Amino acid sequence: PQRLAESYSRIIAKLKPGIDSLTGQLRRIFQDDVEEKDYRYSGKINMKRLNSGRKTARVFDRRRLPAEKSDVIVELLVDESGSMSGSRAEHAKQAAIALAEVMNNLKIPVYVIGFTADTSGYDCVHNHYITWKNTKADRLKLLNITARCDNFDGYSIRYGGEILKKKNAKHKLMIVISDGSPACYSYCGADGIPDTKDAIRDVRKEASVLGVAIGNNDTEELHYMYGKDFIHISNMDDLFTGISKKMAKI
């Protein structure tokens, strides 16, 4: 345990500037939130707007309280397939650790799963590293993230979606950290890409889905699966900048 703690501390020391920066940016997003009012076609009538002489049917109020914006949960799916070996797996591990630390700072519940599949059949393997509580002991488990076997992305994304369904929150975000290349025995040829796209579409009925692509410059493939909601990272600065912009948008 002591050796693990020391290894984790070394990674945190390296990532601390980015973790602190992203924590601050996201905290401002939530703290700057104020009660907002927009105008709708139904609701509580706004007499001032009704009598203003504007030619609009939007004369009804709808107020959105600040709590709606900060009610967020985040799920990380981390690709542990063989193609993630070397620097990709290390970047994925660091990305998961950094995001888990940021969510801990902001008290945002987070769930982290490493996903892979066996090489001789169709079975997916899911390593549940953090299960919402995000304790320090759980975060130490992220050091075990590594490249393993195949990856059945579509199944794992749907599996993650089922976990999100069981959690009540106004805003749900799934972040898939991967090299973006589905490859499993049950996928024949390029079948994995459209299946992954379908899985993302299904989960988006429940949550926002963001792809974090490590070492994959095939933007056409990524755009096909994720639409515009993916970012490339070649270093942790890319991750911190991209996550901040995407979460602000969400």
C-alpha cells in the first residue's frame, strides 16, 4: 500500500497544475450560476413583457434554479484493450486519475470502469475501480489501469449506460477514454464502429457522451461515432482544456 501511495503521489504532483486549473474552471461554472429566467409559450404570464409592445408569443416565465446546473454525475469508461499498450495506457491512466481528483475536489459523484474483452470468445470484462464514493483507496486502484485484451466498445458503453440509469441526477455525463478503435472477436471487420455509434446514440437518451481519443487521428471515424463530442489528447493539457470546454457547454 505504501508503494502504491507513493506512485500515486508522483502522478498527482505531475498533474497538479492541470487538476487545480480544471477544478477552478468548473467551480466557477457552478458558482457563477444564478437563477435564470427564460420566456416560453406557456407558464406564468409576465405582465411587463405582455405590455411591452413586443410582437412575441413568448410572454410566459420559466425560472431555472442554480441547483439544476450543479446536479451532475460523471462516469468514466477507460479502454483497457491491447491496442492501448505503451503510452496510450499511461495517458488513459493519468486522465482517469486527474478527472477522479477533480471530481473529488468538486464533490461530484464519479464512477470509473476499465473495459476489455477476452480474446477467445465474446465475453466483456469490466473492472470497477471507483463506484460513486470516490475514496482515496478507490483512486489508488486506478494505478491498475493497463492494456489487456480486446475491446467490445458497444457492449461496454451500453453497460455503462445502465449504471447511469440507476442514478438520479439532472445532468449525467459519460466520458469514454479510448483509442477509438473497437476490436473484439464478436466484431467482424468494421462492424464495431457502427455498433459503437448505435450504443452512443442509445446512451445519449439518458446522458451526454464525450469521447476522449488517445493516439487516434482518424477524425472521420471518431466523428462518425461521437459526432462533434470528442477531443484528441496527446498530453494532459489537451485533456484539461477539452474537458473544461465540453463541461461548460453541457
